Amino acid sequence: MSKIWWRVTITGNSDIADAVGAAVVAVTGNGVEEPRTGTLCTTLESEAAASELARVLNDQFGPLAITIDAVEPVDWSTRWRDGIVTRIFGRLVLTPSWLPITPAAGQVVITIDPESAFGSGEHGSTRGALALLEQHLAAGQSVLDLGSGSGILAIAAVKLGARTAIGIEVDEESMPIADDNAARNAVSHAVTFLLGDAGELAPLAGPADIICSNILRTVNTVLMPSILRALSAGGTMIFAGMEEGEAELFLPVLAQHGLKPVAEVRDGGWWSVAAQRQ
């Protein structure tokens, strides 16, 4: 269990809040929060340090409304999990390992924990790609995932019914994470991760019925010829990793290569698009 911390709250002094805040920083070296106008808070490691801060502030500014409260011990090794939730994309349910769920009829569960490899479902571009993948994937199809990171899209594809999925990634450190995630989700038999340049490997790994490219817009643009060579006839491309404002820059790229957008997702300022040959 973590040690107890002590919260110092100074209230009702909006006219001198800036000066009081500066004094708190000078005395403690800690940051200062202002949850509402005229209220300042800081957290210290001991009750003695909190009491000393109150004494110094009262000496400097006159009597202040100061309260000192013990803060509930926090296990910081797990507190980072608090903002991470289970997410649902149509039939697809994405959840971390510490939030196990019982799926409803027809739902498919993927368990992915946030790690150093990109792709946990906590980013709008990943969520957009997952939503489009769930919408467009048909059972028995093959999937190619460029910039596979944690392996989330390749894993999701197989869980949703893809026959095979191949992920290509340039980051060597992501490979064991992706392999572990595939094993955790019991899809290692149908998912393969390759280390290398997507532009070179994609045409060799194709043809694929669906190609996902959750990378930067500029990289998606450069990879377009390789993606087209790797795509099967009648296949679907899913592009993500682009901010909403980049849509107007990438749509002409699609048109230039004879591609027609068939669906879009906007999520948290990020834009994802599914496209097919016209």
C-alpha cells in the first residue's frame, strides 16, 4: 500500500491567489492546482510538512483559510488504469485484462492492455480503424495490417472472422508485444507479424481482401502504390492515423489513385476512411 499524503487547501483569497501560489511553490517545490477561482491545492509527503507550509503562509499573508487532509493511499502502479474503459464497436468489444466481461450474444471480445506498442483502443485513430474494420470485414477474408503496433487490428480481424491476418511493423520492440497479444486472444494460429518496411513487404504479403494502414497521412500517401498492388480485386482499404483537418488533403490522393470513399469515422479529432476502387 502506498504511503499517506497530505492535501493542503487554501480557500477564499482570490485577490492574492497568484502571490499565495507562488509562495507555495517557493516553499515546497511542488506544483499548485486551482480547482476553482480563489482555491489553491498542493499535496505534501508528511503532515509536518503540510503544517509548516500553513504556518509560513499565515506568517506571510496573515490568517488564511487553510485545511489539511490526509489523502487516501494510492497504488500508483495501477492508478493509471482509471481512465481506461471497455469499448464497443458493433460486434467488437475491446477491454483491458483487468476489466473482464461476459459478452452478449454475437459479441466478440478482444483483450488488449495499454503497453509501449501503439494500439490499445485509447486513441481515436485506432478506434476509427476498428469501427471501419468491423463494418467492412466479411468472414473468411484475408487482412493486411500496416503499422501493426500492438497487433490490435490484425487480432480484431481474426476474432471477427478473417481467415488470416498479417501485420507489418518497423518497430522491433512492438513485435513481442503483438505476439503476446495474439496468444492472449487465442489467434496465434491465424495471425503473423512481420518486421520490415511496409512498402516492400505489403505486395509480397498480399493479395489481401482488406488492408488497414493506421499510420501518418504522409506515409499512407507514399505507401499507396504498394497498397494497391497488395489489394485483391474488389478489396477495401482502411486508412487511419490522420487528424480531421487532413481529410481535405487525403481525399484528393484517393481520387488520384481511382479510389472512392465508402465510409468515414471521426473520433476525438481523428479521421479514418474506408475506400474501394471505382
